[in-house]
Amino acid sequence: MSPDFIFRLVGMILFMLIGGYWGFWFGSRNAPDEIVTYTLAIGTVGALFGLVATPYFTTVPVRLIRRLLIRISAENLLAGLVGLVAGLLVAALLTFPLSQLPDPFGSVLPFVAVVLFGYFGVALFVMRQADMMNVLANLGRGPDVASNGNGGWGTSGRTILLDTSVIIDGRVADIAKTGFLPGTLLIPRFVLNELQYIADSPDALRRQRGRRGMEVLAELQKVATVNVRISDIDVEGVREVDDKLIILARQLRCPILTNDYNLNRVAELQGVTILNINELANAVKSVVLPGEALEIAIIQEGKEPSQGVGYMDDGTMVVVENGSRYIGQTRLVTVTKVLQTAAGRMIFARPEEQ
């Protein structure tokens, strides 16, 4: 039996009794001979009103409040609650002196103070929640620990949303261990559901990728220096995971960590900050300049018949002119040109004459 049905029955009985009592009172005053008719008629109208209208001031408001609370992060809820309590305490301290003022100020200003200080307390704590959490975390750790800047959410106050693709990629675990991702790594429930769907896929490759993502999450949760949080926060009215991430990032004012090119482009168009692991990988690759000498193992032919291809330790492709005859050998080559493409950095070189 659903809550709606129960509340409808209770509302129907309650309004039927109220309507019947009002009909009995009205009939006894105006038409004593038809008192039963008035009682039954108005009682029936009250029962119908209660049956139809009861959910609109019982379960419907509760559902709206529940949807609103789901969309708000736990940090905002905590900051708002603390701010409300602080504002009400300040208003309570001012209530007595304000009540001593002559009427109508003495009776109106205490209520106005409660409303204003409650609102300003919530607004202030929500806007400055990161700074306040940082202060509280530093006080809890003491001066020596607070000075070195180590810690989780309280240190940076930043939340980073994780996309499904970056979890499956796996490099996020290695980056987080190095400390280059301070703050909280937030994984919404809908991202976890998509990851589980991929892990249960009938396709063997997709199933393997999904299970790898689950292993990466388990590895992240075991790292003491990484703060990982899985949240039930959701976005109503949107089905696509990427769209939900973008809307959620705008609501929380936080970046999205991903390596999905399409999500990267769409998010940038909507003003959402993106942390792209592929861009980070390209940024930390070895920098070589034309004229430098490298030792490269030439392993395959290039697009042109005379070209050979090798790779540096960081995965950068090196195209060696006239290097096809050296396939399977390690040769000393001189860099002639460095080309930056959308796929990464490409190096052109020629073999040193020996």
C-alpha cells in the first residue's frame, strides 16, 4: 500500500468528518428539517476534497523537498545547517534588547532579526564553506601539521567530479597517489551505475574495461592520502551521463576530470572547467629540441616506404627518415623537427651516420 493511498484515505476521512460537522451546524441553523441532507451532502464534498487534494499538501511537498536535497551536496547541507544555527544564535542574543523597544518595534524587530540573521548565516557559511573547513581542519591537526599543507578536503576545499572514461583509463589512481589531485574525488551514483553496466556487458572487451574501472575505484579508496566519496546526488530530468556531469559541475562549481574528447569540448562551451588526463600526459612528456641526439629502437615501418618508427620511454612517436633499413636495431638519431598534433607530440629525426 503506497503512502499516497494511505494519506488519501486519512484525508478523506478527516475532511468527511469536518464537512459533516460543518453541514450539521449549517443545517441546524438554517434548515432544521433538512439537517441530515446538509450533513451528508457537505460531508460527501469534504470526503471528495480530501481524497483528491490531500497529496498536494502531504506527499507532494515531501517529494519536492527530497528532490531538492538530493541535488544539494553534503558539503553545502552541512555548511547551511551550521550557518543557520550560528545565525539563530546571534538573533537570540539580540531578541531581548530588541524586545525592550517601544511598540510596534519591540514586537516586530525580534522576528525580523531571526529571519535576517538566519538567512545571512546560511548564505555566509555556504559561500565561504571551503575557507571555514580549511580553518577547522588546520585547528584539528595543530600548527605543525597545518603548516605543511597535507590533508584532504579541508586543505584545498576543492571537489573534482570523475567521469566514467577516466576511471576506466586507470591513470587517475597513479596521479592521485602523487598528490597532484588535492581535494575530494567525487563519484556520483549515476557514474558508478554506468560503470557497473559496462562491467556486466555481454561484450568481453567492454566487460573487461568495466571491471578494470571497478578495480581502480577500489585502489583509490585504499589510498590514505586520497579522499574518494561516492554520492547519491543526481540531476532530475536528464538521462545522459555526460549531460548530468556538466550540470552537476555547474551547480557545484567544480571541475570534471576526464579523457573524453567530446565531453571536453561540450563542457568548455558551457563554461565548465575540465581536467583532461591526456593533456596532462602530453604536458609532462620529455621536451626535445631540433639538433638533439637520441637513442631509439626502430621497430616498424612508417607511412612512407623509407621511414622507420620508434617510441621514446614516455610513448612519444619518433619518425626516422630513411630508417626502414634499421628496423629491429637501436640507432642514434638526430632530431630534425618536433610537431604537436591533437593526438600528441610527434618527433621527426634522421639516423646518425656511423
